[in-house]
Amino acid sequence: MKAYLTDDGSYRLDTIEVGDTISIFLVATGYENNLQSFYVKQSADSVSRIILPPVSSMDSIFTPESDYKTGKFILEGKMPTLYFSLKYLAIKPSKEAKLTFTIKSDAVFENNIGSNTSIISFKTPIVAKKP
């Protein structure tokens, strides 16, 4: 699958059909810092569905304050790197289906130069399944 950087800073993926599933494996690192939280947001849950790993495996790395259904994942303890996989299922046609990942660390910057938050977004048009 090809990706193109768009004017709004998101990556546009190739067009997918209703019923297609994209498997995503995400690696996030805070380098010298610990990751604190991770968020997954889709533009509209009526056009796509996020399929998460089993709750038992997520419960081993995320705190009870997490809310998996809303895409809020709070990390347990000190963790400089996160490996996370999910699936993205196309349900209805859409020209602007978008999936956004946000990761926050405990990094502190002097003079406000830098950020402890990183965001990456993917857009992919969803078309009707061809007969």
C-alpha cells in the first residue's frame, strides 16, 4: 500500500473497498522518556471499525483508567517503547475516512522548545465493493 503526504499533514493511503481490512502495526518510542498515553481516533465510526487486540493482552500494559472503546490507552509504569497492532475495517463508502494516532510522553522541554506529543494521521478513501 502506498502513502502520500497531504497538505494538512496527514498521509493519504490507497483507496480501499468496503469489507477490506488494513492491519496496522505501530511502534512508538519516547527514546530517553517514558510513554504515558496513546489515543486512537477515527473520523466517523459509521464508515469504519477499529478491531483491537484481545482485552486481556491490553490490560497487561494499560491502566484501568483506559477506555478502549473511545480509543484512550493509559500506559502502566515506565515504558519507553510501545508496540501495538490493530485492524481497520472499511464498512461504508467515504471520501475522507481518517484514522489518527496520538502518543504522549513524560518529556519536559526547557523554554518550550519541543513537544511531548506526536500525532500521525492516515486518510483513505473507501469505495463500494465492486461486483
